[in-house]
Amino acid sequence: MLLEGGGFDLDPALQDRYRGEVVGRPYYSLEATRLHYFGGTTGHWGGFCAPLDPVDFSSRSWVPGSGWPFAPETLEPWYTEAATLLELQPGGWAPSDAEETNAPLLPVSSDALGHKLWRFSPPTRFGSRYRNDVVRHHHIQLLTHAPVVSLRTTADGTALDHLVVRQPGGHTVRIRAQHFVLACSTLQNVRLLLSSNDHLPAGVGNAFDQVGRGFMEHLEMPVGTLALMRPQDMQRYAYDWGVTRERVELQLPVEVQRRYGLLNASFSLDPATAGSALVSTFDREPPDVLEAYRQDTRSGMTSELRAAALAERRAHDVNTVRRSPFFTVMTRQEQAPNAASRVTLSNDRDAWGVPRARLDWQLTALDLHSMREGTRALGRALGAAGVARLQLVDWLAADAPAWPERVSGGWHDMGGTRMHADPRKGVVDADCRVHGMANLWLAGAGVFPAGGAANPTLSIVALALRLANHLSATM
């Protein structure tokens, strides 16, 4: 049985369930970052896909709390299947596996600077692409408009007994099963676990105060302007929204990360005019997903058509500056695992009586050190190779750098129900089963112990496929 909290279309009343409280560092409005309807947040996903790097799975001495409870090889077969579901072009993930292998890469020393391949989904909208497969499947019972408001455990608190679903109009339904999987997004999984405290006062899976801790984002920000000696060599680094199916980005090798004590990151190069303003996405008003939906409805324009129109309007601008030697360097950096960065419950409740999520996003000195020294290492490698010169943004170049007022994230909620073999250090085990619960599993980026530098969707799908295989064997 698949319980979908929303319907097949966006409902403002249901979307309001995701509204929450933001304390600590400024963050996006919580109701805007995730979509509460069939297909979920793939409805506004950008399609960026890359696997986690081997270093992301390792326990790094310079990154406290790093490491996954299994090796990267564990996910390899599931990445292949996930790529098919996400409609990616077939192939491996090394830069040499790209279609445009004849186009040059920047001639830099592999000891100082490496490359990472990205593939781009159309992007796949799960709600439309797989709707018929789910609705017509004779082994799947889909129940829409079925928001889960509580997890009810057995009296001894060692297993789930049933879920409580409160449908429109207040009708309450109890759902019983042998096995339960929560796949409600990072924040909403935490919210359900913490608020379900009938038999377990601290919440489900929270015997050691780990639920909600370790919230992570990808720090996606402009870090400098690049003057490239040969801009004509940028074919494999270019990206046009809705057109490009693959590209490469720059990445510091593991030995460089170890030498300078850096978090993992990748760097993309976006065409820019000389002296162009480097603008954080936080400097613009966050998108209002409900208003965008209303506009789409009034105009008859789907999200896909809107994206296509935007790409067409941008094409002239992109082509105009592509021959320019100036590029904006954007970083996508992992956030250090940090127990103080956490999700708890607000005093405010939604229309169903469930406490809302309260996000306290916090960064560490390692996050800032990595962004500054990682960008400097990038500049040194490009300069030593004689291919480019990099000028850091002012706040990074300062003698005593400090974060700007707003730090831009990638809309990639991760952590909060992290994976660890020790229940004192995590919420789920290596199979994504909640510690201390015999029949409850979690799916989503909330189980990530470390975020890596890759957008999470491909890894989320790979982990879900692995979990499905595990449950099939269990049954």
C-alpha cells in the first residue's frame, strides 16, 4: 500500500502542512522546498545527477562524524538501475565515459585538480512519468489524500503497530502492515518520528536523542570570477538548461583535500561578462511554489513548458557570452556533519494537529575553511597550469573571512535521521532500519551520514532500490 499525503495535483491546503519555523541561519521557506503531492519534489527538480564519490563513504580524520557504514561498491549496482529510472543516458561516471570525449578538458595536473562527470535527467517527473505504472499495478494499492499524522507503536515500543491517517473532512483511518517505510522527505520524516510519542516520550527511534540531528545542505555559492586563456575549450563544461545531457566540473583530488583539511566540493564554470555581479540565490526572493502553480493553471503552461520557455529566452544570452574569457565559479560543497544543526518540533501545529518542523541550520568553522582554502587551491592549480586566473569574491578574500548574511543552499535537505551502526550515533542502521524498531525503515536523503558534493536525487533513488530489494528478501 502506497499512502500519498496529497493528490495528483498541488493543493494549497495540503502544501501548508510543510510550513515550518526557521531559526539559526536564514533558510528557504520550508513549504517551498518540498512538494506535497504525487511525485513529490521531482515536480520541481532540476535533473542534476552524479553518484557520491568514494571519499564521501570513508571516515576522514579531518572531517569529524564522516563515513558511511558500507563501501561505495555497495551502491554501484543500484546506481545503474536508478539511472534508468531517471532516464539518464547510459554509461559510466568517469569523464572519459562522456559522449563528447573528443572535446578537450582543461590541461591541468591530475595531482592538483580533477574532473567530475554530471549527467542530466530530462528531468523525470515521477508524478507523471510513473503514474500509470503505479495506478495500474496489480500489487500496489494507492491511497491518495492520506496524510499520515501519527506512528503508533506496540506497547513495548519495539515495533510499529499501525499508522494513523487523517483524510480530508477529518475521517481517521488506521493502517496496519508487517513492514513500514517512511519516505516523507528529510524534515517530514523527522517531524513524524518526534511527534509520535504515545509510548516513547522522546519519539520513535529517538532513545539517544539522535532524531533531527545532523541536518545538512549543499553550500552552493559563487566564489570567484575566472579569466580563462582559451574560452573555446569550454565545450565540456558548458550547461544550457533543458538542453545539456552531460558536462564535467572541476574537483580537488582526495590528497589535496587531505593536505589542506577540506570538505568535498565541485566547481562549475558559468559564462559571465567582465565585472558581472556575483549574486547568491538568497539575494532573490524565494520562489512561491503555490503562486507558480496558480500561474501554470491559469495559463495552461506545465512546469516542463515553463522550463522550455525559460531555456529559449536564455539561449541568446548564453551564446552571446560563451566566447567571453570570463566565467563565474560556483561551488557545490558538502556541509560538515554537525549535531548542533538540527530539526526539532515547533510549538505551532498544522490543521491536522501535528507540530510543525523547526529547523536550526548551523555551520562550522570547517565549512568556512573549506570554502576559502578549497577555492584558493582551485586558483593555484589553474594558475600553475597557465590556463586561467581566479579572483575570489570579496568576503572570501578578506583577511578574516566571515559568512555573508545569507548562505545559499542547494534545496538539498539531508541528514536528521543519519545512518550509523551505533544507535548512539545515528537513527538507522546500514539497511535503513530504525534502531530499536523491528519493522520500520526510512527512505530519503535524511539517512545520509555525509552529504558529499553530488546532488542527492540519484543516491536517494539508489538507496530506495536497495531498500526495496532488502525488504523483498525479508518478506
